[in-house]
Amino acid sequence: MKSLVLKGGVLFIILLSFRIEAQQVYKEKFAHTFSIVARDKSTGEMAVGVQSHWFSVGSIVSWGQSGVGVVATQSFVNPAYGPNGLTLMSEGKSAKEALDLLVAKDEGKDFRQVAFLDVKGNTAAFTGEKCIVSAHHIIGDNYAVQANMMLNDKVVPAMAKAFEEHKDLPLADRVVKVLIAAQEAGGDIRGKQSAALVVVNAKPAKNSWEDKKVNLRVDDHATPLVELQRLLQVHKAYEYMNKGDLAVEAGDMELALAAYGAAEQLFPENLEMKYWKAIALANNKRLDEALPILKQIFDKDENWRELTKRLPKSGLLTVSKTQLDQILAL
């Protein structure tokens, strides 16, 4: 009984605070935009992607929590849909139940456009009557796409089509394809400025800092989706670097080198990726392979040579004094 009373109290507080915040509709951020909430049926990962002609759209539109769901709140944005929607879904409400509860209490609902997706893949979306045309949404299997203030009525159907056509891609890449399709179909009538991508896992994160699998924002850019796609590529490269480091710790140099190699292919101009690969080789008695890589790095930037001098003291470079001198003499 105490549990039911507590949950009821929490719900009352959420809805009361939501109604107060909703009364500020004309003071809220004017983030008209297009977005997608989606789930990968094979991995259970959930994502929200967005682009807008508004500064830092990712700071107010896109919300997600591992093991719970994702939210996109746009048009005249009421940011409370994000945290309050996630709280309701974490308590067992479906996407539709959570969205319906919040919309019912929102005095500015006619100006809102919102989409929820829960951990089971249930989706719900709402487009207020006063959202600026072209404005509508489509709910599909494990996804919802929505847009307002678009150049034309082709944008949202193009998003749905792109999501359906790219089932072979990882969820993050699939979402980016959807956003690109929206832009190519006409996009925001005002143009473009910022974009964001959030991916969360199917199961709750053990630690709060592990909650977002992908969390990328382009706050102000002439071509935000081009930049978002580049950042996703860099993100993948660093994921491979992390896998390589873990393999080194486990003593599996072949796996480590394969991971480092994959990282370099994704981000070939990055000196740091080459550098730590070379250090790993040197630490594992493969100095002959490390030397040409280090020479290439030192020739481009002398600071890496200076950094190398400092590594032995921290235990990050375990070669002999003779070998260290050989490296520094490159």
C-alpha cells in the first residue's frame, strides 16, 4: 500500500510541475524540427535523432535512458516531456500511456509535437493542431518519425521510407540515414543549423556515466548532418581504440592490433591512434614494428616525442633505457 501511495504521489508531482511548465508556452524555445525515435529489434538499442534550424537542438529535443526509452519533444518545446516521460516509462507506463498522461495536462498541447518510444518498442506520437505546417507524424514498427515547419509534405514519408529501407545498418547509422532523407526531401523551411543523435541500450546502465551508448551533438554548423555523420565515424574509431586497449590488457596483441587497425581506417589522419598502437607494440617486444610508426608521428609533431619521454615514469612505456634512447633518437 505504501508503494502505491508513493508512486501516486510521484505521478501527482510530475503532472503538477508539468502543468506549471506548460503554462510558459510562449516563453519556450522555438525548436521546429524533424526527428525520429526508433528501436533496433535485434539488439534492443533505442535512439533519437534530430535536426533543426535552431541552435543546440540536442540540448532540449532529444532524451533517452537505457532500459527505459527515448523521447523527442519539439515545436514550441516543453522540455519536461523528456525527463517526465522517461520517469513514467521507467515506472512501467507504455509509451502511449506516458504520452497521453502528459499531453492531457499540457495547456500548451496544441503547439507541441512529441514522440515516445519505450523499451519494448511501443511508440506514440502527438502533433498539436497549431504546429506550423507542414507538420505531421508517422508511427511504424518500432519507430516514429515526426516533423513540423517543413518545406513540404514529403519530408515525413521520406523519413519512414528511409528507416524501412536501411534495416541492415546499425541503429545509429540507420537514424542518420533517416535524417539525411528528411533533408533531401526538403527539410526545415528555414534551413539547417544543429543536429543530435542519442543511442541507449536495452538494459539499464550499471553506472550513470554509461547510460548513453552514443551521445553526439552538433550545436551550430552550416551542414549539421554532414558533421554528425563525421562525428559518428570518429565515435566508432574510438570504440575500436577502447577495444584495442582492453585486448592489450588481456594480453591478446593480435586482437588489439586488429582493433587498432579498424580505428585507423575510420580515422586515418588521427596521430593519437597511431601513437598508442605503436606504444602497445613497443611494450609487447615488437619495437621494430613500432619504430617506423613513431618516426612518422615525431616528424609531424615533436610534442609526441616529448610525451614519450614522460611515459616510463607513469608505467605506460615499459621498454629498456637503451630502447627508449633508440625511440627518442628517431
